[in-house]
Amino acid sequence: MPYLEDFNNALAQMNVSLDNEKVLKLEAFYNMLIATNLHTNLTSITEKSEVFVKHFADSLSILRQASLLALDKNIRVVDVGAGAGFPSVPLKIALPALKIVAVDSTNKKVNFINSCVEKLNLKDIVAVHERAEILSRGEYRDSFDLGVSRAVARLNVLSELILPLIKPQGYFVAYKAVSADEELKETKEALKKLSAKYICTDSFEIGSIGTRSNIIIKKLAPTDKKYPRQGGKIKGSPLC
Ligand code: SAH
């Protein structure tokens, strides 16, 4: 199967592996994505090989940092702006012990994730229809071991959306394309205000996509009450 070859090559390139049973679950998830995408816009990428490499393998790239992020433990993970479930659903399939909350402000995407969770019989993963900046004003504040986010906003905006949800000593990983250095530069001061610090950038090659970077940030202390600011301000005048 060419898609499996491309997928396995992409995983091997990243030094990640996945057993066959999990690959079959990803295949079932792919079928649901494509079936729902016929009437609900979830992804512009639909070709099987491309979905397996650009969505699935990319989502699994944080497995490269499994020990730093304690991914083999039953840690609590939040995926901000999960969309159709990236990276949260492939992560849950690969690492069943994770306890995941996938957050998105678009209801049809949340419904899609929750129906996949049910059909794939996944446990300890729920999608929540809310804006991240509202969620972090409630019970989820300062509570997650790990936050992940892919293709949602520039790093300075994303940091204010996600860091208030992370507990002290927890991590935030931003899945980024090559422009990571520039985004990081404009976020240095914002990280101080949000009681967090930059740890490292993990850059790697993936299939035909080319270079990708995961920026790893650590939360140091509970978030100051000032943050997050009101929704409009977060995007309109990013912290700097
Ligand atoms: N992470 C997915 C989706 C990226 S599209 C992927 O990699 O494919 C960005 C998503 O973020 C959209 O689904 C949008 O609804 C959501 N989003 C944007 N701002 C948000 C916010 N403040 N809180 C929650 N979700 C948000």
C-alpha cells in the first residue's frame, strides 16, 4: 500500500514507530474524516497518503520528545484549536494512556471529534466547544500537564490562549512550520509575562512537507490574573 509506505517512511524519518493495531485505528479515523468531509468542511487535504503524512505523522511528531514530555504516563493534555482532531486524535490512538481535552470554537468540528471518539471506542478524550481564553477562566485554569496546538495562531497569540491552561512545571508544544525562529523572537517577552520559558525547538524533516519545528515551552508558575485578556485584545494587540 503506497500510503502505508509513505506513512512508515515519514515516521522512520522522525524516529517514531507505531504498531499495526494503531495504524488500523488511524485508518478508521481517516475513513470517518473523508466521509464527514463530503458534507462538512473539515480538511482540504483528502488524498490518503497526504492525510497520513501531513496530518497523522505530523501530529505524532511530539513522540520524538516522549521522555521530556512524559508521554508514556497518564498525563492530562489540552489541544487548543483541535479542528478535526489534530494533533489530539492521532496522539490518543498512539498513546492510549493520555487524558485529552480537545478544545475548539467551531461546533461542527467538536461534534466530529466526539463522534469519532465514540465510534473508535476511545476513552479519556473529550472535545469541548469553547474558546480557549474562556475555558482558562474556569476549572481548567493552571491544570494541564501538557498543551499542544497546531496551525491556530502565531506563537505570541497562541501563548496567551494556551499557557493559562497549563499547570506550573507543565509544557506547551507549538507545532510550527519553518518560520519558528521569527515567531519565537517576537514571543520572548510575552513568555515572561505568562510565567513561562522557552526550552528548545525540535526541528525535523517529514515526508514531502520538508522541515517542521515543534517549539517547546515550560510553564513556571500560576498565570497572573491579568491573563488571558479579552478575546479581541489577544489577537488585536499580541503580548510583546
Ligand atoms: N489543529 C487543527 C486545526 C487548525 S485550524 C489542525 O492542525 O488541522 C484552527 C482551529 O482553531 C479552527 O478549528 C478554529 O475554530 C480554532 N480556534 C481558533 N481560535 C480559537 C480559540 N481562541 N479557542 C478555541 N479554538 C480556536
